[in-house]
Amino acid sequence: MSRGVSPVRDKRIIHLAAEVVETRDRRVPVLLQRLKPILDTSPASSSDGTRIRREIWEFQLLDVLILVLKQDYSVIEGQWLTAARLTTILSQAVCGLDLPKADMKDVETNKLPEAIHNMFLIARRIQARFAQIPKRPSKEEERQFHLRNYKTVLDSLIYLASGYVSVTHKVLSSPWLLQLLILDNEETVSYILDLIPKVLRANWLAIKEISSKTIYSIMDELIYKLSVESSVVLASGAIKCILCICEYHKPMVAALSTRYRGLRLLLSKWEDKGFSRDLKSLHRLLDAGNAQRAEMEKNYDSAVLIQANWKGFITRKKLAQANKAFAKLQKAFRNRQKMKEEMLITQKYESEAEYKGLVNRQRIMREFREKQLHCIEILPASKVETYLQNEQIQAATKIQKLWRGYSERNQLSGRRDLVRHTRAAIKIQQNVRRWLERLEKRKGGMPIHLRPPGLTDERRVELQKTISNYREDNPPKAFTREELETVHKKATALLAQYYGTVRDNRKAEQRRDTLLARLDTDSDLCSLAPDLNKVTDRDVDMYSSRSVPVATKARVNHMETLRNLQLPWWKKLGDEFQDSEVQEEEVLLF
């Protein structure tokens, strides 16, 4: 079982290896998740981390990790969350691995390329399931679940490429990378655009080991994203990838002006979108035309910027030192004078306001007392008590009036918000009704007022003749009122049933006619097909499909057939860890 001898072994890894050997079902991925807490508590730079990773290699758990990534996790406990966790565990177990030279060479040449391929396969499957989920609020949680798992797999790939720079070119030259990039999905493609610069910065020499065809394929897709996409996130990521590739692959700078002549026109629509700095750098590369001139202009601009900043810094420093003491003295003096003036003015205003308030209150009270005494003097003794009660009632009324005014002013802002919300709700309802009306207009469908298919003039004359003969053979008889109403109801129901299903019937007839026409065309082509030894270029062009999906599927089937014909019989039996879906996805599409 083990490849070497270790003086001290971790019991957790020993028990896990034994359970993996005894388990031959779908519980193997679930068991392997126990490595996560072990690796998290043992960093790769520590002695315990190095020992644990060596034991994982000795007990062949690393091989099992790479192998189980080929499984279909839709039928495994945890599903794609388990797959994402296993990719993280694999990247942690590989990075920091300290083995003899021969074993490390075997890891880098055999194990890591297979691990990268399987991790890309996991990412492709998650991306396919994410694309099938409709964009509805009820499905948003499921979409975010797959998106998090997808990001976890790509982060594991970046971590693996950063730990082993010798296999960085395997990540960039993998056909799965381009296949993940060409899809029209903003959320997943943005993570791929973020992966490419990070992998290139981990080992910029890896781009020299990649074929020019692969590099140009990636560049073609990036330029295509700039031309057709309207997302600012995708455009910004594509431009950053282009700049990163041009920085480490100098011949690509010249190709920007020769191979992509319309790139300058495409960049004009992305002005003032939030990444003007990257656009300016790309314009500089287009204006330079070659890598040497672009580097010279970049150095010149950098030198000018450094000089300007340095001169500004020195000038500001000198001015600050010259004016610091004087400005500080002036500021302190002015603040002191200002505080004194403000304090005097405040004291003056407060004393005046207090004195005026006191005098005013005394005057008001004096006038009120005088008025009250004058009224009491002229009133009879029997009406004095009534007068005092009326004064109390007026005072209470005035207090209530002031309180109600204060309360209404406090509630005014809330009423304004209520009116604003009501108007907004009315506006939203109007727009929704208009939108529903437009939807109803679009659902017009097939016309139902046209003559039914197959009803020619000859057929109509024949039907009319049949009806006349029936009427002659069966003369009408007298019906009662109830029978006439019954017949009328049946006729109305049949007519309503006809008009209720006529639109669907017309659509079905149109689909049948289209299918029959296509079948007739295909049958004519098959019947008129020449022999293989008499095929000309014109015949090849006639039987070639203009549809990219159809052509791609035909190419895949052809390559699969040729591959199966060349395999020995024992390889056609299949792999117990690889289902038919995986075998179909492993075929290269280009």
C-alpha cells in the first residue's frame, strides 16, 4: 500500500486510507473530505504539513483524489459542493509536497496534468448546470450555490498553478479553458477572465511553451467579447487579459495592428466606462505597432510621470517648510482673536435677549393683570365667577391649538412620504399594465380568419353537393322550442371548441408542413447522393452544413468513431469510474 517508510504516521490518515480501501461505492468522495480539517491545521510551510502531505502520497490518497474527480457528483452526497471541496483538498495536498526527485518528476509530468484536466472537467459540468437554471428570484439561491462552487474550483486551479510553475502552461493550453471562455455567460466567463492574468503572473515564461495557435484562439475570443458583449465587467476583464498577454508575449503587440485591424474602432464604445486607464494602455500599444517602440513609450511616459511627481513633491515640501512657521503663528493669532470676538458677541446677545425677554414678560403680565382687573371692576359680582371660567376655557383652547399645530407639523413629513409612495405605486401599476398589454399583443400567434388548409374550390363544391344531397334525402322536420335551444347550444359549443383549438391546430399544421418539407429535402439529397469515388467539391459543399453546432457535432462523432476503430478490444470495455457523459465531454472539439 505505501510507497515509503515514515517513522511517525498520522492515525487519522491511516484510518481514512483503510476506509477508502474497504469502501467501493459512492461514499469515497465523502470520506475524502475528512482531509480538509487535517490540511487546514497543517500549513504547507510547517514540518507537520510536509509530513502529512508525504503520508497522503504514500497511502495513494492523492491518486484517489485525482481519480474521483471524474465521477458524476449529481448522484453523490453533497453533489457539486463535494466536488468543489475535493478540488480545494487536492490543491492543498499537492502544494507543499516534499518528495524525492524521481517522485516529484512523476507528480509534475503525470499526476498534475491529469489533476488539471479533471478540475477543468468539474468546472465545465458546474458551468453547464448553472447555465440551465433560469434567471428567476426563486432560483437565485441555486444559481449562487453553483456559482460559488464554480469559483472555488477555479481558485483551486490558480493555487495549484502558483505552487507548481512547471505546469502553468498546462492550464493555459488546456482546451477546456477556451471552451469555458467561449460561452455567453457573464457570471462564469468573468471568473475565467480573472484566472488568465493570475496564472500568467505566477509564471510568465509559461506563455513561451504554449503554441501560437492556442494564444491566437484566446486572443480571438477576447476580441470577440469586446465586439459583441455589452457588459462592462466582461469588457474590463478582456482588456486586462489582452494587456497581460501582450506584456509577456511581445509578438502579440505587432499582431494587434495587423491581425485585428478594427480593434481601435471597437474600443471607442468603451470610453468613459470606468477603466479608462487600461484603455489608454491598449491605445498606446496600438499606436506603437511593435513591442520595442511600445516599451520605449511606456518608459518615456513613466519617466515623465516620475519627474513631474518628484518636482511637485520637492516644490511643495519647500513651500511647506517656508510657510509653516508663519502660517502657524498667523493661524493661532487669528483663532485667538476670533474666539475672543465671538465670545464677546455671544455674551452680548445672550444678555440682551435675556433682558428683553424679562421686560417683555413683565409687560405682558402687567397688561394682562390690568385688563383682568378692569373687567372684574365693571362686572357685577354674580358674573365674576363666570368670567373667570371663560378665561380658563380660552387659555385651554389656546394651549390645545398650539399643541395641535405642533403635532400636525411633526406629521407633515410622514404624510408627504405617503403621498409620494402612493404616486409611485400608481406609476408602477400603469407601466405594468402597459407591459402586459404589449405582451398580449405579441401573443397574437397564427391567424384564425384564413381558410383552413386543404379547403380548395373543388373540395368546397364537393362538400356543398354532399350537403344538398343529404338535405334532399333527409327533409327537415318540425322541432319544438326546447329541441331548437338544445341544437343551438350544441352548435355554439362546437363552434367555441373549434375557435378555441384552431390556433394550436394551425401551429401544429405549420410545424408538420415544415418538418415534411425538411424530410423531403433530406430524402432527395440522400437519394441523389453520388458514389464516394465520384464526389466533387461541389457535392462536398452541397452536403456541408453552415450551422456551427451541427458541424461541430458531426466532427465530434467522426473523431470518436475513428478513435474507437483504432482502440484494442480491451479498451472498448470502458472505465468503472467514468460514465458515458464523461467520455463524451473528453472529446476535443478543436
